[in-house]
Amino acid sequence: TGHALAYYNRGVARGRIKNYSGAINDFKKVLEINPEKASAYYMIGIAQLLDGENNTRFTSTHLAINSFSCAIRLDREYARAYYMRAYAKTIQNLLVSAIKDYSKVIEIDENYLIAYIRRGFLKQRLYKNNHGCKDWEIARKKGSREAAEQIEKFCTS
């Protein structure tokens, strides 16, 4: 409905001016009107990640993971929600789980280059021995300069 869209747009505007608690409240209003709105859960997760004033970093990240998971439950093909959940899991040092989420992003959208790069970093961090190189090589072939830099840094003898 029109009210849900108005709350959603106001939530986005509040987020842009760093009023994250106001943004979260607006996105929650969207969900009261339309509980199936995956993007509202996604936006709550973004605001929670950015909201360092009202929560500790650990709490904010944990809340964000839950919000991204709600978005994913509603839309199993929501690549950005998987990506941001992986990012939040990385902050929480849940690296194996983050790798799985980045893999799901790539399964949904094989051109989501930053997912290859981030997954490569995590593989490199966890397993060493150039485990990230394959992901970076795929991203480089698809045009990523950042991936080419990582290959130069970690994958050349």
C-alpha cells in the first residue's frame, strides 16, 4: 500500500542521514503493513550494521545477521541479503558460514564479483596455501581489477 511505501522511503531517507534507529522503526512499520517485504528486513539489517551508537558492535552484527536471515527466508534468491549476511558473519568471525553465504551469492549471480573476492579472502585467511586464488582468478577473468591485485599479491610465486 501507499503507507508502506511512504514508511520505506522515509526509512531510506533516515538511513542516509545516519538516523539508524529512526530508519529501523520505519522499516518495522513497513513489516507491520506487509510482513512479506523481504527488502524491509534487508534494510533493517543494513541499519543495524551501521548503528554503532545504540548497540555494541557484536550486538549490532548479531541483530543484522538475524534480519538478513529473515529476508532470505522470504526470498531465497536475494543475493544482496546473502552477501550482507556473509559480511556480518565475517565481522563475527563465523568464517566457514560466511564462505557458504558468499557461495550462495555466486550461485544466484555468477557476476557478483565482490562475492568471489570476499570469499577468496576468507579462503586465504582460513586455509592459506593460495586457496583464494581460484576465486580471484574467476573475478579477474570477469573484469575485476581488485581480483587482479590480489592474485599479484598472493598467488604468484
